[in-house]
Amino acid sequence: MKKAMLWLCCLLAVCQTEVRAQTDVSQSLQRHDFFYAGESKRIRMFIVKDGRVGWQYENNEWRGEISDALLMTDRHILLAHQYGIAEVTQDHQVVWHYDAPEGTEIHTIQPVGNDCVVFLQNGKPAKCVVMQVPSMTVLREFVLPTSEKGSVHGQFRNARLTQRGTLLVANMGMGFVAEYNSEGKELDRWTMPRVWSVQELDNGNLLATCSKGLVREFTRTGHTVWELSADGYGAVQTQKCVRLKNGNHIVNNWYNEWNKTPMDTINAPVQALEIDREGKVVWKLCSWKNPDLGPSTTIQLLDQAVNRERLFFGEFNGRKPKLFMRPNE
């Protein structure tokens, strides 16, 4: 009887999570200082500090949507906007810009030292490309597996470098995460349908997010350590997840501006949720006016800016993995 009552209490607690998420939750922009960008009809990026927008960038000349953006410790920003990649400064200067070849798309980018980047180029075939910048010299490329069915647009979104100098790739179109070395050899693979993003955590585990609300931490042997169904909190279009130093997670909830039905501004969707390890929502971001931050894809805390000099991909900016320091240290 006691076991039955305990089970019932646990079930009620789970069912009431969404209710708790709607009450007594901080919505203050002062909770975090962060860099923000999203897949939108407008190419915009923001830095929110001390509860206010302290920096904003908009480019009306480039086409596409921002699927990936990265704030670095030198205050420069790398971004992939579907039809190109670029590096910009906080003085609004474009350091370099590369147009995606006709029939291709680029949705993710990573710095490799001071003078290289690695990115995925959706296409037929799809490729992983290491390029020297600002000369735009391709140093290496290798083909990535894709399904014969489906569009170029749905192949890949995010990829991230690891502490061992390999690349984790979220193969959204084929439904798995794969790890590659700099020569293009697939080292491992983990099944995860509709996977949108993946990253390596400080403990060596992987944190992946699916476009339908699932966030999962798992070991390299495939064992699930922790997972969250964010759609139960109203986050049905998850793209990325940020692990905070206190163990909480910030999960974004992307809004599709290409929807035929206009947004219900009275009941506007949240852009991001901070959820603790027990599943309680402790903060939500819902800023569609004063300021209007737009749809959410990338949320990066300012104290997690990436040091580009510490990222390497095999021999590119190469070093022995045991000497590697995490990119935000």
C-alpha cells in the first residue's frame, strides 16, 4: 500500500510539473547575461546584459536564417545563416563572409584556432569543410552520409568540436549523432531521431536535443544518464540546450515565423525555459516586445564565451588531447 501511495505521489508530481511551470517563475531579463540569435525572417543578434539589450546587430543584405551563432572571448561572433557564414565584430564590422554555393545550405560553424573554421555544407553531396579564413581557402573536405530522400534543407543543423579534437555531428535527416575525426572517418554513432543539436559536456558525456522536445544526456556507450521531454512544458520546437554550471538547463523554444497562422500575441510562446534537475521551471524568457528578441535558437551565457585558440580539429590547430583546455576556460 505504501509503495502504491508513493507511486501515486510521484505520478501527481510529474503531472503537476507544467502547472508549476506557469506560476511563481522568474521572467526577469536580469537573471542571465546572454548572447541571443534565432532562425527568423530577419538576421538579428543580441547581447542582453543587466536586464537590457546592450548590443544588437542586424544585416538586411544577407539571405537566410541564423541556425548557429557563437560568441568568442575576443568579442567576435561567428554565425551560419543558411546561405552563408561570417565573422562579425561588436563594432558591426564584417571580418569576412562566405556564400554557400548554389544548391547548398550552411547551418553550423565552429572556430578552429585563430585562422580556420569547420562547417557542414548541406547539399548533394553534403560535406564537412575545413576552411582557412579570411582567405577562404578550403584545406580539407569530406562527404557526409545523407538520405536519398528529403531536401537539402533537412539534412544537418548543429555540429560541435570535442575535447579530443573530433567533431560531433547531428544528422537530423537520418536520425543519428555521429563522431568524425579530421580525416572524415566515422568513429562512433548513436541513434536519435530528429536530432537537432549535440555537444560534449565537461564530464565527457553527450547532450543532444531533438526538434520535438526531447533533451538527453548519454554516455559514449549509449547509456542514458538524464533526459527531459520539454514539450511537456510547452517547448515543442526545441533546437538547443545549455547546461549551466549549477546543473540547470536552458532549453530554447523556437517559433516558426513562416507559419500561416499569425502569432497569438496575447498568449505568445516562450522563447526559452530554465529547468532544474528536478524538472521545475525556474525562469522563462518571453520577450516579444520592449525588447523584441525574436525567435530563439541560440542562447549562450556571456561567461561561456568560447576561446577559439583552444579549439582544434585533428591536426588543425593541433595538439595532444590531454593538453586541451575546454573552450570557455
